[in-house]
Amino acid sequence: MRRIILQAHEQIQPFNEAARDLRVQNKPLWLWQRDLLAPFVDEEREYPDWTTALHVEGDEQVEALVHRDNIFFNEALIEEFIRRGREARQPVQLAFHATDPSIAFHVAPLSQGVRRQDDLMLAEMYYLPQGVGGCEDAVPLVVDTESRERGYYHIPPYMATDFGDLVYQLPRKAFIVIESWVHLFVADVLFGVFARGVDTEDRINRDWRYKIKILLRALVEQKTVLESSELVQIGRNANIDASARIHGPAIIGNNVTIGAGAVIDNCIIGDNVTISQGCQLMLSVVGDGSFLPFRASLFMTTMMENSMVAQNTCLQLCVVGRDTFIGAGTTFTDFNILPAPLKAMIGGRLEETNFIILGGCVGHHCRLGSGLIMHPARTVESDVVLLATPERSIISKNVSWEESDHHRYAHKYPYPRLYPREVERV
């Protein structure tokens, strides 16, 4: 089968980079897609738009899978879509019911890459048994994401007008179009590590053989069930202190150092990562080469490669770009005490995120000083240097590159912009 990739040229704020080059599950999105589709396709071609693809491929009658390069999906979804498409023996387009909980709550808000048609949500992914020339005849193929509701915590009535149980909709068959940093958070954390933990829980509950296998493995290794090697994958040359606690499901990469008293719960830790004494990580993804000094904490947070979060800093529901430093004691708040909706930038305008609790986002190659306080859902653009001053220690709005503190020292310390807002695709 031929894989045809349609480019999405929009830049994701505040990274100023196309979605395909951003990391999900500690992989560039383009590599994540290629690895999942490798069992199904034997060649791939890439085009800037549908018009070009039709002009070049229109006369070829070859089985094809067509999709945008800014789509995140998992193995369960793509396996069902291709299998049912082949069984249908006709051109089909991926679709979901508009009332599907994970689509309605976490995909549709902020999204321009899924189109509403009656009671369906149509995605830009097609199975075309006779080539792209048959795309006009494609009929919706509805996939149930098999969403499961999982709680986070309870918001008491004295804290907010929207109180009650805070829950997320976690699909077994994950799909989302990456058009905002919020979508990165959803793909990496909610549809990634969080959903993977629920998948493991469901498998243990329905498969008694798997449950016995885990129990026996824990007994032989003299560990608790969640710490057994069946649930915790550890790479080569890892140096883990005996007092550290790693609870699965978790993936620890190669050449990782984990210090005394560290607690890691349901996380993905990349290669060459250092996690020092007393750090606490839960439902988070830490990219290759990252560094967390003592008592740094991550909760439902993504760090891309070669970044550092200094001591006594806690990030909750945040996304941090590559090569970024966040200083000690910087606070990222995630709950808006004022009764106002949390918004994120998409298509040049602010739109509601449909989240009551949401942290912030820092782009690539940023330097944030110590002692800053970030309001919920605020962003810092790539290449920004931000220092806490008496006039600006509380960040209550998005910070652009033009507002970077390095400009005042530009004559002494040249600081070129590495991630322009508009980059030309090579």
C-alpha cells in the first residue's frame, strides 16, 4: 500500500514550527506516524496539497492511505481503519460520531482539521483502494474511539462556578489533529501516558492470565506489582538509586540516571536523562537529554529534548519545548481563580480550550529566570529570555519574542532568532 502525506503548513504557537516536527511520546510526530504505519505500507510520497497529489497520482490505480502530517493516532485506531476499509472495498474517509466523548471534549475544541457533517466529524484521513482519483467518492467510515471516563479530582463549590468531578475522556483508539499546544498536551498526556495506564488496568481486569503473569513476575523479582519488570521497562546502562520508586506502566530509556528518593509514576523517560534526588514525576513525558535537578516536579507535563527544569519548580499540565531552561522556583499555575474560560491561540485568535485546569506552554530555546509566576494557559514564544523583575514577575498574558528581555542586552550578547514565526518549508 502507498502512503500519501499531505503537508500542513501552519505553524504551532508558541513553537513557530510545523506539527510534524514537534515531539509526541518522545518522538517527532512524523516518525511516530511512520513507525505505526510501517506494517501496512511499502512506499510513501509527500505532497504540499490535494491539488498536487491529484495531478501527480490521479491516474494511478494503487491502494493508498492518505492523511495530513499533523494527525496523531495510535495503533488501535489505524489498524481498525485500514482493516475495515479493506473489507468495505470502496473509498472511505475516517469519521467519528460528534457525540463521541473523547472527540467532543478534547478534539473538537480549538480544531479546524476535523469537519462537522450532520452528526459526524470527518477527518482528513482516507483509505482509497483504487488510488487518490477515487477520493471524491469516499464515504464516511465511523470509528468508535471507545472512550473511558477517568477522574482527576473534585473541585469544591467554593472554588469555582464550574465545580464537581474533573474528568477526562480517554480513548482506546486515539485520534487528534495537532493545531495548538493544547492538542500536544492531549496527545502526549491524555491520549498517551494516561490512556496507556487505563489500557493496562483494563487488560488486567479482563485477562486473568495477564494478571497472574504480573503477580508471578513481581513475586520472583521481590518487588511490588507496579514496580515489576512486566510494567516497568528499563533501558540499557541505567543508574537507578535503590531508594527511587518507579511505578508502571513506565518506560525508562538508555543511560538514564535516577537519584535517591525520586518517584516516577506512569511516565515515559527518554535516553540520557538525569532525574536528581527527590524529584517527583507523574503522567509525564521527558524528552532525550533532559535534566531535572533535585526536588523538581512534573505532573501531566511534557518536556521535549535537552530541556531543564530547575530545583523546587513544579509544572502541572504544561508543555515545554526543546533546549529550554526554566529557573528555580518558577510557578506555573493551572487553575483560574477568576470565573473566566481558559483560552489558547489558534488561527491567529484566542479560542476557549474546554479545560477548567490547564498549565502553560514554553517554546523552544527559551530561558526563564527564577521566581516567575505564570497564569494558567499562558505561553512564552520560542527564543524568549524572560527575567523576573519588580515590574514583571507575574506573567498574565502571552509573551512574544519582541518582548524578550535579551533585546536590552543585544549589543553585548547577540541572541539570534532560531524559530521565526514564518519558516519556508524545505
